Amino acid sequence: MDWKTGEIERISATIAGRPYMPGKMSAMEELEGLLGVERAKEAVKNNIAYCKMVMKAAEKGRQLDPLPLNMVFMGNPGTAKTTVARLVARAFFEEKIIRKNVFLEVGRSDLVGEYSGHTAVKTKNIIDRALSGVLFIDEAYSLCNGENDSFGLEAINMLTQEIDNQRDNLCVILAGYSDKMEEFLKTNPGLKSRFQNYIMFDDYSADELLKISGILAAKNGFRIHPDAEEKLTEIFRAAIATGTDFGAGRFARNLIDKAKQIRARSLSSLNSYSDDEMFTLMPGDFPDIESLGIPCTDSGRKIGF
């Protein structure tokens, strides 16, 4: 899920059982509060711990070789890759591992030029802007559209070169679908070796999606009726079984948004209603599985549509 900054803080605090204090939470506290990203949490903690040890050793006159901070995030859409990348950048800055609070998010259009010789300059300029901070390339595989994409390969070659040249002054995070990222990392013989942290972002479980739904509803004062929770759980289980994007966090968010609209519509014909009626999402406020177009796992066809 790609949360807005304030939303990340509120949801993280709620999950962790802490009071919500805008602007008071550290990046690591927010990261700890996120659901379903345990591998990312461990990788970030390991990186921070080792970097602190390097700094402590330097204070004692001992020199330890720094380890590259570069990471590859792999997983389906809606599994919090971008959210975690933003928090990683903040955490590294707060722990004084990077010198600047810089998080530069780019894509193919930012790196690949329109004529011969333009791409290398464009890519180098982007990298220079990210120095002492974090460069995040989402859907990194889009940089190269095949072996005949000379401009895309030029960008990758420059990126590979500069990751090595600036290994002590730059953190690069690549993100994208797992299978496509595997192919992307083969486009340059030295690209894969530039990254030591490969982090898989698992799809959310039905229980996690239900918890996320409850938090999203509570953000605006709504609650989900227990009977509606049972219905949502069935929807999430069916969605996850398809192995598609239906199981992503934004799927839960869309269901809650739609349910609030249905709740409002169901009350619109009444002259008055209680707060409980207004702010309790009922089973009827959520769609039936058959109407969602979720593919059947046995036949591949879509139910309903």
C-alpha cells in the first residue's frame, strides 16, 4: 500500500498500540507498525546495526569495511514496497547512516533520454541529485524493453557504473514484480552483484487484510460489524486464492471506501439516524464475492462479470 505520510503514522501507531502523535514517531517506529513486511524490517535493522558498529569501531580507531546499503524489493503491487522505501530513507538519515534526508523516486522517463548520448547524461544527473541519500527506482524493469532497447541498456550501464563509483555515498533501492526483477538484473553482468539485500514482500494474509480494513475504517471513525468482518474475510480468502492483485492492500482500501459510500446511500432516505447506524459498516455495505470479478481458481473464468 502506498500511504500518505500522516496515514502511515496513524496506522503504525494503531497497530503497535501506541497513541498517535503526529510528527513524533521515528521512521523505525513507523516501520515496526506496518503489517506484512517482516523481512524488510529485519534487513533494515541489520543494516543499521552494522553501520552503527562501523561508526563505533571508527571511534576506537578501528576500521571496518562498510557494507553496501543497496536493496532490491520484490513483490506484487500493493505490498508496501514504496512505503517501506520511504521509511528506509528516513531511518537511514535519522540514524546518521546517510548524510542527507533525500529520497529521490524515479522511473524510466527520468533516466532514459530521447536521443543517442542523452541517456548517460540524464542518468548521471539523477544519480548526482541522490548522492548522500536514497535513489528509489520503482518498476525498475521498465528501464529496459528488451535487448534492442539501446537507450534503456545505456541507462542501466550508467547506473551499474555509478553504484560502484558512489558505493560509500549512495543507497539505491530497486523495486518491482519478482519474476520481472529477476530478468532485469541479468541485463548487465555486474548489476546483480551491486546488491546484497534482496527482500521479498509477501502478499497479505486474509487476517492482515481484515486488520488493515479495520484500521482504515477507524481512521474516519467507522467500525466494521462482526458479521461484516466474516464477509470481508471470505472475500479476502477468495481474492488471495487467485494469486492476483486482488489480494493487495489497496484492494482492502477500495472495499472500505466503497462500503462507506453504500452506508451513506442506505441512510439517505431516512430523516434521522444514530451515530452507531452512521458509522457501523454492515455486511450489506460490502459486495458479494460474485460481483467483484474475482477469477475462479478452478476454471480461470471470472465470477459475475
